[in-house]
Amino acid sequence: MKQYVGALDQGTTSTRFMVFDAGGIEVARHQLEHEQVMTQPGWVEHDPLEISERTNTVIAGALRHANLSAADLAAIGVTNQRETTVVWNPKTGRPWYNAIVWQDTRTDRIVSALDRTPAGKIIRERTGLPPATYFSGAKFQWILEHVDGVRAAAARGEAVFGTIDSWVIWNLTGGVDGGAHITDVTNASRTMLMDLRTLAWDEELLGFFGIPRAALPEIRPSSDGRAYGMTRRHGPVGGEVPVCGDLGDQQAATVGQVCTLPGEAKNTYGTGNFMLLNTGKQIVPSKAGLLTTVCYKFGDHDAIYALEGSIAVTGSAVQWLRDQLGIIKSASEIEALAASVEDTGGAYFVPAFSGLFAPYWRSDARGAIVGLSRFHNRGHLARATLEAICFQTRAVLDAMVDDSGVRLELLKVDGGATVNDMLMQMQADVLGVPVVRPVVAETTALGAAYAAGLATGFWKDLEDLRQNWKADRRWEPRWSADERETTYRGWQKAVERTLNWVDVG
């Protein structure tokens, strides 16, 4: 009997496979990190073959540890780090170049040049995105222009493009032996190449980036009863299971949090932070620095849209303290270290390592620590790092209120950093609204499982999913309004110090 649904979550720093039962409860998990390749300032890459190997290992490992097989799985869903770009040869399965990660800023001159022409306005109007290094289209253009032989190979059908979901699904469903070259509407909406209204690749947008249409994947619904393809008996699953769910990681978390009604919002704490507000069938153009994006599309139903605030560096700032500075030995140590001081002593840390994303969109910004004196120690820097996560979220929430007119009554949170109770209390204090963590905090994988399970009838409808959601803990704001606004003004001053650091003209 098919009692479970699997979810492959291919993230920025790790890949994991999770298995859920009908109640949305985790029954198996296996997770492995992969290398971050940073050969130049601003460049961030991943090895697609390492990701493929990690994918196979975590799937096989999770099933083995729980004594499960393909016969136990009704479906598999995929969720992924969005915007990260891969170009590979579909005849050999070999990548033409490393995957260029969403954090990478090497395309700053490409997007800045576009933004100075009428193309910039057209990109904003049709895609809901500003021309920015964050998105996939310019990364594909960079590979076409800088990697020998790729453009000619694309003309021969020997170079195809995809975000990480496309690469993973192609490999899962057979690879060179008939793998499905697809993406879903949520991932396609992050490329600067898809029209939000038609949900199709746009020829004029492709022309701006010089991208051949034939190299692009087919755009499919996020939950598709026709299935994108089947896993193979010789693959890590060990049998045929339909792969029929595909969502970019933040949209997957929105589904996992069951934010399926207009006005519902969630915030995910991972490598970066990502807040999404469901706007229903309405496409809401942002005037306050947010992104308009596809939230999900289930089968033949209308697409559901969202406003999104994307923050590049939050959890990865904690990793920076661990890996580059050696201030902590593990990410879990930051809570106790930050609690060793009462406040930051007036210090602020703006981790603009990849420029600033929403609501600023300043690729010329770089990280800064300001307000330092001899008084400050590593505890103050740890606390300032946590506060930076909260202040960046406040900037996004303010923009979301400006655009939508919706003032949140509470914020649903998820992701690895939500285990940090001190951070969650800080977040409630900085926002002035309650913060609620669900029992299942890893909602990204859960959302991918939901999409796949809905496609196969494992779950009947969205109401089934709502019955699964349960609160684990709630944090109420403690700061006064004056304290909240005073500290936030200091943050805004610190942000100003990071601007105009890099020449992107």
C-alpha cells in the first residue's frame, strides 16, 4: 500500500530527501551538504555532478534507514534553490559549467546595462522582477557568452538550460535515457524570461538575453497529475514512482505552511530569508521593492500569485561567523553567545555580501559592521548578526504592507533557524506582531510532498492540508513602540553606509 510521499529538497548548502505520512509527519530523512565554490569575489558556484550524487545518496539513504521501498511511495515532489542555473549536454549528462548560484553577482554589468534601456521596464512589467543578478536569465547569458562552445552546442541540441529543479528531475526520470526536461511555473517565474500572465516563455524577453528558445525546459504546473516522468528501477528509488510535484523552495514553504488564502503570509529562515504573501489570482505589481511571483499552480486550476520579499544573506551570515571568522564552531552556538550580552551596544551588522535584495535592490552594496568601539566583543557581533536577520525582515514586511494594504496579524515562520528561540523572540520584538512556528518546521520539503500528493490523490484537497497544520510555539512582542522604532532607525543608517561601495556601471 502506498502510505507515504517523498520530497527531494535541493537547497543552497545541502540536499535532503524526506518522507511524510498522510498527516504531514516526517517518517524518514537523510541530508548531506555540498561544496560552496567561490573562486572570485562575488562568484558562487556549485558542482551539478556533486548535487546529482548527493541526490542519489540521500534518497537511497532515507529509504534504507526507514526500511522503505518504491512500493511504499505514492509520489515524489521536488523543491529547489531557485534561480541557480545549470547548462548541460542532454546527450552525455555532463554540465558545460558549474551551476551559477542565485547569490552570484557576476552578471551585475549585464543587468545594469539592461536596466538603463527600455528593456528594464518591459522586464519589470512582464515578469514582476527587476533586472538583477539574482535571477536566472542573465546567468544563462553569461554561460553562453563566456564558456567556449556552449552557444554552438545549444544550436545542435547539445546544451540545455535549467534551474536546479530541471537538472534534478531530468536525472531522476532517466537522464540521458529519456529524462524529462521540465520546470514549473514558480521556477520559471524567477528567470526574467516568463510572462506572468501567459505563463509561457516570452520571445522578446529571450531576445534581451540572447537565449535560444529550444534550450529551455517545458513549463508545467507545480502539481501535475500527468506526472513529469517516472523514477527508474536502476535509480536511487529502486522502482517506478511518479515525479509530479515541483516548486521553488519558497513557494514550497508557502504551500507547506498552507498559506493558500489571499492575505496569508510566511517567512522562511534559511541561507537567506524569504517572505511570501498570497495575493490569490491577482497579479499585484510592487511599488515598494518587492517581487511579484507565481505562488503555485495546481493542475488545471488558475495560477495563484504572491508578493515576495527576498533577502540574500541571513543564515549564511551565521555560517560566515563559523567558517570564515571562527567565532563559533557550530551554528547552534550563536544563541548562547548572543545571549551573553544584553544588547549590541549600538553595533549593527549589514551582511550585504551579495548586494542588497528586497526592498533595496542595490547590487553596489557590500557588507559592513558599524558602530564599533573597544567595548564590543564577539557576543555583540553574534547578537548583531541575529538582529540583522530581524531588521531585514522588518524592511520587507513594511514594503509588503505598503503594496498590499494588508497588515499582518501574525507571521508564520519556518526553516532551520526557527529552532533559535532567541531569534524568534527578537523577530516578534522587531516586527511588533506575533510569530508562530508550526510543529513541522521543515515546510519546504513538506510543500513539495503536498504538491506531489495532491497530484496523485494521496491528499484530496487543500482542506486536507489545513487539517495537518498545527502550531508548536508562539512568541509575542515585548519591545515598546519607541524601542522598536529607535533601533530600526539605527539599522536604516547602517544600511546607508553599505551603498555605492562597488562600481557596477
